[in-house]
Amino acid sequence: MKPLITIEYCPKCGWLLRAAYMAQELLTTFTDELGGVTLRPSEIGGSYIIWLGEEKIFDRKESGHFPEIKFLKQLVRDQVNPEKSLGHSDRP
């Protein structure tokens, strides 16, 4: 079974579009590796957490910022297909 990603976002903060954009990018990049991406409104204000299955891979509150899409793709790639080239997203 392919892994699922959940993006938990604060709807009161207006972060739905950001979450949808990141979901689109991940689904486009990892077409063969992911089983899907779910957007989940959080009941906790200011929350923006990205889960890979049951594992939290990014938390905005812990890091103090949102993830850059390049960084997020690298995080996911390292878990689901470490050999996958991300093209320009792998370049410094």
C-alpha cells in the first residue's frame, strides 16, 4: 500500500490555499509513490503539520516557518523513494 500524506492546516489563518498548493506539488512529483494527499482542517490555531502516514515530518510551530516546497519534496522523497531524482529541486 502506498503511503498517504496529510497536511493539517489552520483554516482560521487562511492557509487552505497554501496546503492545496503543496498537495498539488506532492501529487505531481510523486505520482507513482503516494497513495494520496489529504487536507485536514486543524482545530488548533496556527497549526500547519505535515504527516507521512503516522509520522510527523514537518511542524510549522516547531520550525518557526513554513516549509519551502523544494525542502518538502526532499523530505518526502527521502522517505518514499530515496533514489528518485527531483531534477532542479535537488540542486542547491
